[in-house]
Amino acid sequence: MGIRLIVEVLTSAPLALTHREKLLLVVLAEDANDETRVTWNSVERPEVLRGAKLSRSQLYAVLKSLTAKGVLAKLTAGQKNGTAKYQISKFPGPQCQGFPDTETTPQRPENADTEAPQSPGIPDTDANGQRPGNADTDASQCQEIRDVSVPESGTPTPLNPSTTTPLASKQESQPDALGHGIPEAARPLVDGITAAGIYVRWPFKGNSWFPVLALIQKSGVPAMVDHAVKAASRTSVESANYFLKGWGELPPTPAPGTERPRLHAVGSQRHKPFEPPADTSVYANGF
């Protein structure tokens, strides 16, 4: 930082610059390195806005104009851990005294400034100058204009709500369309085994239901429920995975149109249970 670059801007900056552009360029020169001509700090600092008499939105408009006129170059964009860097271009030699000023009304003591001086009695020529009575031109910075991304409660809604947000937790508390993760085709099997008094875990998730669904289509729900009841009567079962091997060995459902075998008629004579003989002498020979 130094005075040399400031003096160069004051004496050699292009005459096409407006007063506002030249004032901002002087403020940037005060912050820039004399050798590299690159700014050190952020252009959004309050010192820059106050020194150039610009609002934040006006600042970027003037920076864009200076860049378009070739007197300022943007080297790097602002990032999370770094500020944007601007470089002041090198100007042609200072205007010699032998060449008259190209302005039609050069600013001299006998010629008044073409712009009305900014004083308490004369308002700023800018239609929307930044004053205590005028809010920042950036709509998002105005307190009287509510940000549409923020609800009335004042809590912004995140783009991707996490599991800690009330919205996500409310959605997770509702049962899914398949019924607690159970496919519609497997629901009769689960309900049938549970209704039989067999309470087991169903650890299947997503694609792991496919083998169960294939077995249902192959052997049918009644045969699978009957096998589960028999298997659970022989041993303690905690998970439905225990039934998979037995279900896989069940026969397929009969083809459509298959007739049931005819059953033999049972006679009217009923079965009589065994009764020990009244004469115990029949056991004498070890019978």
C-alpha cells in the first residue's frame, strides 16, 4: 500500500471514467500493492463502501463498469476462505500539459462543476442514493420486504431437510405405502403366521423380499403358513429367515384345473378303542 498508485489513478486514469468510478478506483488503489496493483482485502469492507459513497449493490455495478472499460481486472472470485482479488490496469502516460483537456468544460476555478455539489441542502443526484431515508436497493437486504424463503415463523426451510427437522421427523413417523416396509403380496403371509400365534422378526428390507415373494408365487400362502406352524411347534423360532429353507422345498401349487383325488367313504362302523380283557389270566404266559 502506498501513495504512488493513488497518485497514478488521479493523474493518469482514463478521462472516460465518471466521478463515481474514479472515486472507487482511488479507494481500491489505496488498498492495492503498488508493485502488483492487486488489492489485498475484500472490496465489500465498510471502509470501501464508505470511502466510495456506494451501497453494496451500487458497488458491484461500478466494479462491472470499471471492468468493462478495461481499467480493472478481476483475478479471482470470492470464496469461503478467501476474498475476491482485483488488479488495477496500467494506464497510458499522464496527460501532458501541452495537450488540452478533452472535456468541453474542464473543471477550473472559473468553471463550476457540472454536477450539483452534494451538500445538506442539495439532494443526491442519484435517483436512489443510499441515505438513512432510503433502504438498500438490494431487495433481500430490506427489512420491510420479507424473504420468501423464510416462513412467518422466522425459521428458513432447508433445501434438503435432515432427520432432525420437524418436517422430516413427521414424515418418518408415518407408515409407508407398503405397510411398514412389508410388500403388499407378502402381507397375507405375515398376517397368517402372526394370527397363528407365531411372533417372529421379519428382517427383510427392500430387495431382500424378492425370495419370499417368489416362494409365495410358487407354493402359495396357505402351504407356507402351515409349514411355519409345524416348524415353530418343534423349536423356538425368532426370525422368519428360519423358514426360508423349508419354504424352498415345498411343492408348487397345483396347476389350474387339477382335480382333487377322490376320498374313500368311511363305513358306519366306528372305531372302538382297545379295552383290556377282564380275565387277567391271559397275561400268565407273558402276553
